[in-house]
Amino acid sequence: MSTRSTSLLVLLACLAALLVVPDVLLIVFAGILLAVLLHGGGHLIAARLGVADGWGVGLFLLGRASRSPFG
């Protein structure tokens, strides 16, 4: 099987999956937005405090969790 036919087969399978389960695209988009929010907030905190980005994301999550409207 050539590369071109494999690519076409994968593309058709993805399109068929989106027709069967259209909510998958919305879930992927929501995940991307959440990742951008966490990365941006964590990077801002990390830059201000002079720590690594991972610690900044953790502190951002702790700060958001402490101000949760559900708690």
C-alpha cells in the first residue's frame, strides 16, 4: 500500500468517525482551549516568580481551585 493511499484511508476513517460521533471534535477543541488557558496562566506565574513552567501551572491550578464557585 502506497503512502498516498494510506493517507487517503486515514482521512476517510477520520471523516467517518466525525460523522458517527460529532461531539469528538468539540471535546478536542475544548481540550485545546483548556491547555492554552493552563499554559498561559502557568507561564505568567512562572515568569513573575522565576520558577519553572510546570510549577507555574501547578500554582495556577491551586489558585483556581481555591476560588472555585463550587466549594
